[in-house]
Amino acid sequence: MSRGLGDVYKRQDNFRGAVKRMLEQYYDVKSKTFAMDETSEKVFCGAVQKACGEYLLLAEKYQECMR
């Protein structure tokens, strides 16, 4: 595998990890709400939706942002 391709995969893994950490920190599963202001939620969910649309994330795993 070329160095450039390895860097791409590493950045994708870093992005997926960051999304997972954000959900763990800011999403309350019981109440199904985000513990962030409305603007931040829109920006975060917009980024997740775009990543799902580009197949960087699986939409099935991120239903809380797919409303």
C-alpha cells in the first residue's frame, strides 16, 4: 500500500473515532437528545450525514443524526 493511501485510511479512522467520541460525550441515549446547543447539533449532524453520503460512515450506525 502506498504511503498516501495509508494516510487517507488513517484520516478516515481518526474521523470515525472523533465522531464516536462526540456521540459518547454529547448524546443521551435514554432521552435521545444531544447535550449541545442547536447550532452545534446541526453542524455535527450535517457532517455525519455528509460522511454517510460519501460512504465514510455507515448510516445504520448513526441514526441519531439521520433525522
